[in-house]
Amino acid sequence: ATRGLDATTALRPRRGPAAPVRVDGEQVVVALPGRTVTLPAVAEPALRRLLDGPATPVELTVGGLDLEGALVLARRMLREGVVVPA
């Protein structure tokens, strides 16, 4: 799914319990079962938008995150299993 991801690919949160998100200084932390994912704090508004889903990467260009950063965030959350294609 990450290879075919582009600016208009719709994503939604995976079914099940929501992944808790917290800000820790200059980072935003996503708590997943058995591990955590750490991202720059600038990604927090986009991450929360993505977790509210469905959303496309172009819709994640909020809070100072540009399209390239939004695509990186979307790919990472796909790889981590936090979101799936809608």
C-alpha cells in the first residue's frame, strides 16, 4: 500500500482501540502495542487529522507540514499498521 500512496489516497484508522497520542517536548509519541512511534511535534495536527480519518495526504498539510512531510507521515502510519487504505 505504501508504494501506491499518493496525495489523493484515502486512509482511515485501523479498526480497534485508538492509538494514544501525546506530545513530549519537541516530539509527538504514538503508543502502539509493544512499541512507540516518535515523530517531530510539527506532525501532531496532521497525525490527529489522520487518526480522525478518513483523510488523504493532501488533507494532512496542516500545522506547518508540507505535502512531502504529509506523505512521509502517511507512509509511516501505514507501515506501522495505524492506518489502512479507506
